[in-house]
Amino acid sequence: LGEALARMHLAEPLDAEAAEGRYGFRMDNTIGGTPQPNAWSEVGDWVGFFGERRLRHMCRQARDGELTKLVDGVVARLPALMEGAELRPCVLHGDLWSGNIAGVGGRPAIFDPATYYGHAEAEFGMSWCAGFGADFYAGYHGVLPKRPGHEERAA
């Protein structure tokens, strides 16, 4: 699964907007039952897309002032955190956790996506409940090596 996911992340985008360096998707969708806005970003603006359409959007859904303060702090740190990262839109599953992974014919399968074009590392936002083991990460990073700053971004 790790190798296949990395190859998916390395594939050339099929949407023209993503191919020119925009993040988002051709339509809004949901992650679970929560609406997920996917309007295309400006070219190369992963930090703006992730900060506004993922972090702050989810925070607004929670309607929690303390959480808003914490998220604002993270959003302010995003430019520094993304230094050294290879910023290139790739297709993401968007909701990758153990409940959306199975085997079909002896091969791994992923389903129930919240697809959009984003930064590859964003795929692992739900990894705390995915149960990925060392073999998964070795396979993934064997195909798509970690970039400078990965460990800090993943923390």
C-alpha cells in the first residue's frame, strides 16, 4: 500500500488547474459528513489553501474559540514549516485511515475518498488512526523520499 500510494502521489495531475500548480478540486466534496471546500487556489499557494480551506474551515465548523486561537497559531507557522518541502499538487485520497482501506484480490484498495489536489504530506493527517506500520512507511518513502523539514511537519 505504501508504494502504491507514493506512486499515486507522483502521478502527473489530470486536471489542468492542478497541472499548472493549483491546489483544490473541480468540485466541493465531504470528509465524512463535513463539507469540504475545494475551490482552486492561486498557482503555488499550498500554504493559503491548506490554512484557509482545510484548517480554518474545519475550525469554523467546530465553533470553538480556544481551538481557533490554536489553529491561527499553526496557520501563522505554515510558511516556515513548508520550507524545504517540494510543493507540487498531487491527487490525495484525503481521508486515509484504517476504515477506508481493504484488500481486493490480494492487493490493497482504498475507498471512500475526500479527494483533492494537495501536498503529499497532507495525506497523513489521519494516520494516527490508520494503523500504518513500519513496512508501509518504508515502502512509501522508498518511492517518495522524505523532504527537509518532514519530521517537524509530521509532529
